[in-house]
Amino acid sequence: MPAEYYYVTKQTDQTNFHLLHRRGCIKLPPPNSLVFIGSLYNSLQALTVAKVRFGENVKTCYFCCLSHPQKKQR
């Protein structure tokens, strides 16, 4: 599995969370509103790095992060 680029929004959303996105996401904001957090192997690893840098108020994008920690698995 190759590493992928992950980004976090600089601004929080209406629920006071930063969003974690993967490169190529259909909902990826403009580059000037993102912080590159690294080349990582999965969204759980990226979320861990993002929370170290931004605190606990980070959640994954519903559209691009397949390992969705907030979403219950069926």
C-alpha cells in the first residue's frame, strides 16, 4: 500500500472541528486553506498525526477517508 498525502483544514467547520482530507478528495478546499500533515499509509494514522498537531477537534472527511473512525462499521 503506497503512502498518500493528507491535509487538515486551517479553519474549523460550524461544529468547531478541523477536517482531515486525502489528496484528490472531491471536497478538498483550496490549497491556501490547508496544512499538509504528511505522506501517510491510512486515514487512522493521518488522524493521529492531525490530532497531535491540531488537538482533539479533528475529524475525517466523509468523502475521502475510507477508514472512518467516527463511522460505525456494518
